[in-house]
Amino acid sequence: MWGPGRARLPAAYAASGRRALRVTLVAAAGFYPFRYGLDRPVAATYALFTVVALGGLSRIPGTGRQRAAFMTRLLPVCWVLVAAGTWLSVRTWSAVAGMLVVGFTLAFCAVGGPRPAGAAPGLQLLYILPSFPPYDPGSLGDRLTGTTTGAVLFIAAEALLFREPAPAPYRERAARAALVAERWAARLASAPAALTDADRRVAQEAGQSLRPLNVPEAERPAGPGVRDRALTHTGLAVRTLLGRLVQLPAVRGRDTAPEVSAVLRAVAELAGATAACLRAQASPAARLRELAAARARLSAGSAGPVSGGGPPPAVLRCHAAVLEAADAALAMGAAADLAVRGRHATADLPPRRFWYARVPAPLLWWHRARGHAGRRSVFFQNAVRMALALTAVRLVAGVDTLPHGFWAMLATLTLTRTTLGETWSTIRLALAGTLAGALVSAGVLIMVGSDTAVYAVLLPVWMLAAFTLGPVRGVGWAQGLFTVLVAFVFAQLAQPTWRLAEVRVLDVLVGSAIGAVFGVLAWPRGAHDELRRAAADLLRRAAEIVVATSASVAGGTAAVPTGAPGYRSLERAVVLAESAYAQLQSEPAPFGGRGHGPRPPPVDWQATLIAGHHTLWGSARLLEPSPAPLGPGAAESAGVLGERVAGRMLLVSAALDPGDDTPAATTPLVDPGLDGFAAEPPGAPRRYYATVAWLDSLMTDLTRIARPPDRPA
């Protein structure tokens, strides 16, 4: 709203208006010279629709310069799509086959991160446009000329016009959180005093700032490359370190050994070096070696059992907690160096934890794509749904010679959603908006007739209004305004009649109906059900790793090496659950909150994902190097605890995704009577207490999953 005494445009309209002004200026600069100056209507059409595709339909996150850099790399892809659409359109069967392949490929590219996902709709449009009449491969030169002109002008406008303030990059966020960890570790090294509640809030806020939901989409390290993977690893390690430090004071006061203080000081120094690495590319390799040496000294000093003259159990618990913090700090420093320097990192990288460090980029893309090449991946589901819907529209348009079938495919592309409820709601609004726009278009076409000068004057004004109001007011306004817009465009390319508006309504109806049909047939509940299945599968895989790891620690064997089938299955389950969780954030409640049957109980999905990461990291840490066998009492205690935690994981898994014949649980999901974490078996070494600390953290994760969000911890 307008404030008193001010003339300030609301933020949503201001941002949309800046984008609309860029699109309008560039579209006019490309369309009018070709259409009226050079009399090349084909080049004019492609110049205009290239701008609409990249600036109106695509939603590439980031600042103008970031979008310009990304679109520059996409320019050859635009040429290939226009050329392929032109040559394949001459026959219906080749155009349909091409639509199936191109539609799936472009939609599936969302596995590469937010920017490829945001660019996919616009790229789809660049293939769709030449797939319809006139089928004229001889005009390919004009089509490529118009496409190139529109793309280059829009890239320049994105880089130079209306620059937006850049948000803090993820590296800066991670550096700030690392500096918080540096302060707390230094304080704990100098005195055993507990952190205050204010300190805990600061640590929690620093960790929360690294969660994907709190990071602008353009700054999320979501790509499959080495640097993005390492930056994600850095954020996860910093959050883990902050959590370990916040929990440390409760046990820190029991022991003031110099080795403990030395480890905490080394953690603080490495955290500072990590921040310097993320900000100024300074190598943290020296601090990594210092912390590794201090950790080794503390680990050697606490290796002996109590009966052999080693530290008492209370001290071993303290040592286990400090060593957990040291492990998180080592992972943080190594990941930060890899994120900044890529394959030229100077830090020693554990090959199992940083398996991707030396893998070529094409293989990393292949690994990401293969991980989602299955019907349980929401990226795969979305790609199949969109490809089949677009292919069906192209087939109908080719067989029945649907007039202006391009509009029908555009309706399918823009109106199909990931859930049936959202698709139906969108289609209703879109049809109402299209009908209103068609009435306005028919009236204007009847009154103006064939006076193209009027349409030339109205086009930029209407385009500015359409791309300003549409994104803010919703799909109904967007479709209505766009209906009038395309009427103004085509009225300057051919003899206009009022029936153009009628055809527009027919095409939107056909395209939206086909999109709705495939929304019903192909995974109509979106990410909701897939997240439940993926989370349940994640916990089942994690339970297997927990049992095997506990048995390996107890018996002194490395039965679950990283990279073994169990590990690969859990890693893939984590990836699928994360992608489903990310999509769920953009979807409304199942069936718009009007689904049949009882609503499922609320679940802390973030805690489920954290449990998967804790399982992977903790198991690898406990089994490297191969553990020495525990004593009889400690081995039995570790095995029993592992089985109890795994059993709870299976119970929670069954509650998240019950089958038709799954019996109702007769035991609580949270085990209030599990007090084995406080046991102190005679002669138990440090590795026993490290295992207990790991299992205790997993039980905490399960407690968060099973507890409703409004119930305090």
C-alpha cells in the first residue's frame, strides 16, 4: 500500500516492474526494427518471443549479472533448439518424437540446480515456437537471427539495466558461521564455563542461516559440480560443529586436561582459517594439520581402558564429545578448501568422505542424473509428466491441425503443476482470465481493424502492464493480459480478425485439459507421497547401517566400508528425500487441504534428513581406521544400543509410510526408557563412548521426527 506522505510502490510491484521494463524495452528493440525497418516478420517474431521466453517465462534466480552470465552460456542451446524444432516440424511424427525427447531432457535438467530449473520453461518455448506452421526450414536463417538478436539484447539489459543489490553469497554465510564457531571454541578452550543462552541463540541463528530455506535460491550450492558439492559439505559441517560446541559445556567442566584445551584451541584456529579461506582464498591446510595432530594426541591419551590405567568414564565421555567437535571442524576446513580451490585444493582430503574431489565434471553430472533416473525421483516425475503432456498436445495439433496450436502447448507448459489440486485451481483461474482477455481482444480487433499502427503503439504499453501485474496478481490476470498481448503481436504479422480471440480460448482450453489429464494420471499428489516414501526408505537404510556399524565396532571389524552397497543405498535415499523435500516447500497442502480421509500428522522432515546425514558421517568416522575390538561388556552394550536405535528407526519408518497391512505400533515411537546411553561398562575404551554419543544423537533426531512441531523439546 501507499504510505502516508510517500509515493512508494509496493516491493512486489517494484521488482516485477523492473523486470517488465527490461522485457518490454528489449522486445521492442528487437521486434520493431525487424518488422517495420527491415520487413522481416520472421526475425521480428523470434526476437520478441526469445525475450518473452528468457525474461517472462524463465525464472532464473540471481542478480541481473548472474542471470546474464548464465544466459550467455545458454545461447548455443537456444540455437540448437530453434534449429531442431525447425527441421523436425516438417513431419508430425518427427515433431512429436522431438517434443518427447526435448521436453523430457529440458525438464529433467532441473537436477542441475535452481538455474537450469528456472531456465527450462523458456527453453521449452524456444523449441515449441518453430514446431508449428509455417513449416519452412528455408527461414531458419531469419529464425536464428531473431533469436540471437533477442537473446543478446536481453543479456545486455540484464547486465546493465536496473541492477539489484546482491544478497550475501553462501560462502559469506558459511564464513560468518565459522567465525561464530571460532569464538565459542576459543572461549571453551580457555575456561570450562558454559555458554549463555544468548550465545546459544547466536549459534542457532548462524546455523539456521545456512539452511536452504533461508538462503536465496540463486545462492544455494545445489549443482552437481565439485565446488557446489563441497560448499554444501561446508555448510553441513559448520552447522554440525556449532551444534557440537553448544552441547559441549555440559561435559567440558569435568575435565581440564591440556589435551582437551589444545584440541579446542586448534578447532578455533581452524574455524578462523576456514572463514579466511571462504573470503580470501587463504589455504587452511596448516591449521588442518595442527588440529589433526592435536586430535590424535587426545585420542591416544584416552585409548586405554579404565582397568589399564586409562581415564575414568566421565573423562572419556568428555573426550568423545570434544573429538566429535574436532571431526566436524576437520570436515569443515577440508570442504571449504575444496569449495574455493576445486581440484587444486591443498588440504588432505579423506577419499571416502570427499569421493567427488577428483571425479571429472561429466561423471559428476552423470552421477546426479543416474541418482534421479527412477520413478521415485520428483525430478523424474515432473519431467515425465511435462514431456508426455507436451507431446500429446503436439500430436493433437498435428493430427487435427489445431489452429495456433503453439498457444495450446504454451498453456500446457505454463499451467501444469505438480499436484492435481494446484493444477485444477490454476486451470480454473487461467480459463477465466483467458475468457476475459479474449473478450477484450475481440473488442479491440473489431474496433481497430487492420490499422497496424494502433497495435504497434499499444503493444509495448500492454506488455509492460502484463509482465508487471501478471506475476503479482496471479495466473488469472497473467493469462488474461497475455491473451490480449498475443493478439496485438499477431495482428501486426497477419490480417487480424476477431476470431483470433476465439482461437486463443480454444487453444488454452485444449492445452489445459491435456495438462490436467496427465496431472491426474502421473503422480497427482506431487512431492507429498514421494517424500513419505523416501523418508521411510531413508530410515530403513539407516537402520541397516546402524546395526552393521555397531556390530563392527563391537567386534573390531570394518564391515560397512564407505562405498559399499549399504552406503550407496543410503546416500541415494538421502538425495531423493532432499529433492522431494525441496519440491514440497513450493506446493500447497495435499489436494489444497481438501483431501479425502484424515490428514496425516505433521512431521519434522528436516530431522529425517539430518538423521540420514548423521548416520553416514558417524558410521564412516567410527570405522576409520579399522576399530580394535571392545571388551565383552562394552561390546554387548554397544550392540544392544545399536539394535534398539535401529528398531526405533524402523518403527518411525513404518509410521511415516504405513502399508495396507502394517500393524498398528503397540510401542511408542520414542523410547523414554532407553537409558543405556549412561551405562559405563568396565574397561570400555574411548571408541565405545564415541559410538554411544553417535547413537544418542540419532535417537535425538528420531525424537524430533516423532514429536509434533508444536510440542517443545
